[in-house]
Amino acid sequence: EILGAIEEMLSPQQQILKGRRVLVTSGPTHEPIDPVRFIANRSSGKQGHAIAAAARAAGAEVVLVSGPAEVADPQGVRTLHVESARDMMAAVEENLPVDCAIFAAAVADWRVADASDQKIKKDAGGAPTLHLVENPDILASIARHHTLRPRLVVGFAAETEQVVAHAKAKRERKGCDWIVANDVSPATGIMGGDLNTVHLVSAAGVEDWPSASKAEVARRLVARIAAALGEAGR
Amino acid sequence: EILGAIEEMLSPQQQILKGRRVLVTSGPTHEPIDPVRFIANRSSGKQGHAIAAAARAAGAEVVLVSGPAEVADPQGVRTLHVESARDMMAAVEENLPVDCAIFAAAVADWRVADASDQKIKKDAGGAPTLHLVENPDILASIARHHTLRPRLVVGFAAETEQVVAHAKAKRERKGCDWIVANDVSPATGIMGGDLNTVHLVSAAGVEDWPSASKAEVARRLVARIAAALGEAGR
């Protein structure tokens, strides 16, 4: 009975996000070292793309800002392709205002301070040292936006230890409403895999969701977003 | 007439590498910074995989040692998947002896000296500095192998300036027979693209090949390899 009720709520007929504008970021960012080398991360884009697709299926107008992801653009979703964290920040800002923003991308915390215009030669005086500088903090910037803060701002936390503790601290520090936290230690197979096991951290506390496909996690998150936006009124 | 002769020579009926063992490396390598971040490069694996497929079509027994490439494993080719330069080196050594080795992978020159077991936290004291150390030089090691040097060792040079000059110097420095050199400046679209424009650098001099599909460059290179191995006798 409960399952049936959930399925009905999630069925494509139920346009629970109709009339809402939703922005999703997804995938990794690539930060250049020189024209051929870059710093990357293991995000495949599967979870973020699944959220964009689920929001679209629920009737939302969706903008997906995607780094170089492994997965194809979701059908019916306007997808903007970016490489670096700075590119992603600019694309996000250009697409405000939205009702809800979901920052699922694994944005590089740092970029190389002095990226080279030419390929760095191996024989040019020993191994280089890469000095990193902090990238813009997209989640915190949008969550604390003075004029265009979305009503619901959802961040992600990919951790390899103390997952929930780090996620709670991140929620406070960034000023967002929810954090979707998961353990991306290589042994979990979550990064790049099709399953996800997440914890939803909000002001109300922590929910431990059962392990499920990334598509199912996305549908569940979209249902929660619709409920939260509904409570807040149109 | 010339085209027809070339096509006949390259047709699948012509098993010009029958009885030969060929090893090909392809794709980028990924060098870990921590469990979720790594240093990568823009190699798609298209050219190396095309060479492995062409050598197989010409009747060779092919081993492909591939980093995390964007393209699928070629049919009928034993493909070994590796991540880092050190993994690739080990896989290459384990698969000697071969008649010909073609090192098309874009192997990272450096890795991070002190990769972290846990995700590096952003708030743990400012932006980190990445100290790099040199990776093993697969091409030079195999080209100068005391007991198992393949009869024909082919390296690749991906350059963004002074392409041929760098490739000539690289051939001397590494001790290999041929260098296939190309210009991978972003404006050329070669890295990740379907076309390639290469220069074949050997002891005899430099040949400038016309721009062609990576599959065509692969067939042409395989024909040249078969001729060189034939001249050297079985």
C-alpha cells in the first residue's frame, strides 16, 4: 500500500514540479595545468543527471549545468556544458532565479594558480610543483545570495570518512537547506557506479536512505523537493 | 592505381602481420591526488585503440594496455585496463616479448609525491601544494631493454609547439625507432577528435602525412610496421 502510494506520487502523470524552475549542477570540473593536463575527480555525473531527468519528468523547467560527465545529456533538459569551476559558477549565476537549486557537481575546490599556455616539458628542470588556489564556492555563494537565493538550496557532500558529521558541518558552513551526503570511498563503488546510499541532512535532522539506484534516489529527492516547495507556497 | 594498391595491401584479406605479436598502449593515465581527485590529460584513446584494431585486422596477436580511455575496447583484442603510469609500466613488462611495441598512450610524466589516503579537506589549512615526482619512462625503458627490446619500438609525441624538432630530439633521447608526432594544441581539435595529422620521424628522416581519420592513420602505420618487420626478416 505504501509502495503503491509512493509509486503513484512518482508516476510521470504526477507533475509535482509543474511550474517550478530547477537548476542542477552535475559531473566533475576539470582544472587546467597546461593545454593537455588537468586536475579532475571521479564524479561520473550519474546522480546529478538523474536528478535533472527526474525533475523534468515531474514537470519542472530544468537547467542542467554539467562538467565533463561520462553520461549523456538527459532528454528534454537544457544542458550547459562547462569545464572549470569558474565556468560553472558563471553559468549558474546566469540562470538564476530558480525555485530550487541542487548542486550535485563535484566542483574542484582548487585550481592551479599558474596554469601554463604551453605543454610543460618533462626535461625543463625537474618535476614541477603545482601551487593551488581556492576556487569560487558555488554552493555557499548561491545559498547566501543577497537577492536571488533560491527558496530551496540543496548541496552534496562526497566524503570518505565521518560522512554525516562532515555533512552537518557543511550544511551550517555553506548556509544551504539540505545536504545529500554519501560515502565515496573507492570500496563503496558509489563514484561512477549505478547505486547510491545517501543521508539527507536538514535542519530537522538526518535521514538515512536505503541503498538504491541513482535514478530512484533522484525520484525520491524530487518528491521531497516538491513537498518542501509546496509547503512554502507558490 | 596507387590508392588501389594501398587498399589491397590494407584489405582484411591481407594478413600482413600474421604471426606477429604487437603491444599497443593507449589512453591517458590517471595519477591520484587523493581517493577522489587525480591528475589526468586530454587523451581520448582513439588513436591508440585504432592502431590496436588495425594490427588485429592485419592478423597480429595484439595486447592493448589501456588507461581510462573514452572509447570501447576493440573487438578481438586482449585489453588490459590500468589507471596510473606505474600500473601501465607493469602491464607492459608482463606482456613482453613482442615483435613491435607502439606507445600511443599519453602517460603522465609526473605523479603526486604524497598522494593522500583520505579526501583532502578544503578547510584543513589553506590550498595544498602538490609536489610531483617523475613517473617511470615506459618508452625509454622498453626501447633500451637489455634482453627483451622489441625489434620495432614506436613512440608518440604530443606537442603544442616545435612539433617536429621536439619529436626528433625525443627519438634520440628515448632510443626508439620511430616517433609519431602530432600537434595537440586545443585549436587543432586533434586531442579527442576523429582526425589526426602526424609526422613520422625515423632515422631516415621526417615524413609529413596528410590529415586523415585516426583509423586511416592506424592502417597506414600498420602497413609500415609490417614492411619494417618484413625487411628485418622473421
